[in-house]
Amino acid sequence: MTNFILKNSGLSPCSLKGRDQKECIFDVNQPLLKRLFILFFFIGLGVISLRGQSEKIIQLEEMVSKYNDEQKYEKSIEVLTDFIDDPQTSSHERFYAYLYKSYTYKRLFNYPKTLYYIDEAYKEGMKSEHKEEVNNNVMAEKSFVYFDTREYDKAEQFIKKLRTAGYKHLPVTTKAWIIMQEGYINMLNKNYLDAEKNLDEAAVILEDGEPHNLPNIYAKKLELYNRMFLPEKRDSLFHIALANAKKYKK
């Protein structure tokens, strides 16, 4: 499992000083490092702000998250279907319910179903008075799907539109992930300085609001510094990442 995660983070089984592949700096078989690299593995997760939402939506999200964490996915889908079919449910509430349904299928790596329910969320949400919020959050969720499936050209289209829109209505974590994805795509295109700028921007956002989520950014920066042959920056960041993991008991 560790080797799989290292492969996806772009790091070798032991970090090496410079280009001399004889001297290892750390051993990833240490338990703490295993946990750190597992934490670093990023799969775009559906996250949407519940600030200002009704108690009904908050309770629905908590219930679905609980069932999904317990791998009771059929139960999640049943609860969401009942909520959507309830004639008392508003279009804005159905928007959230369809998004939660997409998250459930995403947990199952069923991306066609995930996209289907994101589209259903969009159609329902556009009937409400929150069209800009709906549109921006749907673009974010689609970018996460295409990033996960490595369809980076499609993801980038939404990422650029969201930057132009000023990331309006996106919660802190979602905004940071979108900018992180932009940085990762720049890295793949060998635009390393732009990639570093994006990742630094994403890190600043999380430092102010959700520092416990910084390891996702650190993972991409470690890979970036590996590609740029900057061992000192990479190793310094690795120790910062370790300290963060210890602080937040990751």
C-alpha cells in the first residue's frame, strides 16, 4: 500500500539527496511516515459549505456522511432518494441532496453515476434563487471528478472559469483544492514556477482556515520539488509536513 501511495505522489521508496541515488534521507517503513504518506494521497472529495444552510440539510449531510463512513452506501442512497422525493423539499435542498448522492457514488468510484447526479443537482439548483452558488459549486465538483479520472484538460476548463469567477460561493477547502489542482496541472505541463505559486496560494488559504488539511498541499509540493531537483526545499518541507501531522494527530 505504501509503495502504491508513493508512486501516486511521485516519490520513490526513499527520498534521495540531490541526484546521487545512493544516500537515503528517510525510511518510509517507519509507522509515522506510513501514516503521513497515506494522508498525503489525494482523491478529490466532495466538499461544500453548510454555513447558512437549514438544519434539515445539515442533519441530512451528517446522516449521509455517517452511513458512507460505515460503508452503508445503499442506506445513504435510500435516505437521499426519500428526501428528494418528498414534496416538501425545496429546489435548493434537492440541489444539496443530489450532490450528496454524487458523493456517495464517488466513494464507490462510480464516476458516470457521480457526474449524472452532479448534473441532476445542477438542474434542480437552477430552479432556485441561488444560481451562481449552484453553478460555481457544480463546476468545482466536476473539476474534482475529472482530476480524479486524470482527464486534466476537462478539469482545467472548470478551474479557469472558477478563477475568473473569483471562487465565489466556494468554501475554504474547496477553493484550496481547486487552486491545488491548478498547480498540479501546471506541474504536469512543466510550468514549475506557476505550479509552485499555485501551491503556495492554496497553502496560505488553508493556513488561515484549516491547517490540518495542509498535508494534501505538501504532498504535491514534495512531488514538485522532486521534479525540480530541489532536494533542500523538498527535505525541509518534508519535516514541516511531519510536524503538521504530529500536531493534528494525523
